[in-house]
Amino acid sequence: MEFIVEIIFQFLGEILLQLLFESLAELGFHGLADTFKKPRNAFLSTIGFALWGTMAGGISLLIMPKSFISNLGLREANVAITPLIVGGIMMLIGRLRDSKGQTRVGLDRFGYAFVFAFSMAIVRFNLAH
């Protein structure tokens, strides 16, 4: 039982770290929302969010150089699970913003949020101790 609780807390640490960075990025994009009124190329936007996620992963390593998850198999699972969870949470935030009449940005959509979180997770998987 203790092992399961430990695994849950390790995953929660990684999820919260990625959610924090993605939320900060989303707030920054909302500050620039008026400059992004015209539609963008989806392919280029995806590459951009992947690059932003990679940079966020690098910055997160400066703040938190150790992974919350020590087991290699669980760290591999984290690369898939955490971006799905974070992408879903960001999508819900986007729906909430939409229902309040606020402008939605790329990170308020599941696909872009997933790409950002996945890029960040890959960096942390490869470089975190």
C-alpha cells in the first residue's frame, strides 16, 4: 500500500510541475492574445509549442534537477500519462474561459497543451537525475 501511495505522489509532483509551467506560459499567451487575432498555421504552431515545452523543460531542470519519479519504468510511463492529464486540464481551463467569453489561446486546446507538456516531459525524462 505504501508503494502505491509513493507512486501516486511521484506522479502528482511531475503533473503539478508541468501544470505550473504550462499555466505560466498560458498566462503569458493571454497577455499577448490581441496580437494573435488572425488564424495561424497549425503545423507551425505545433512546432512552436514543442519548442516552448522544450525550453520549459530546460528551465524546470534549473529549478528542480531531480525527477519526482525514481523508477525508470514509471518515468517512461510518466512521459505518456502526464501530458495527457495536463492537456486535459488545460482544455478544461480553455472551456471555462470560453464560457466566460474570454479569449482562448493555443494552450487552451488539448492538442497544443499536449505537445507542450510532452516536449517538457521528454526533456525532463532525458536530463533529470
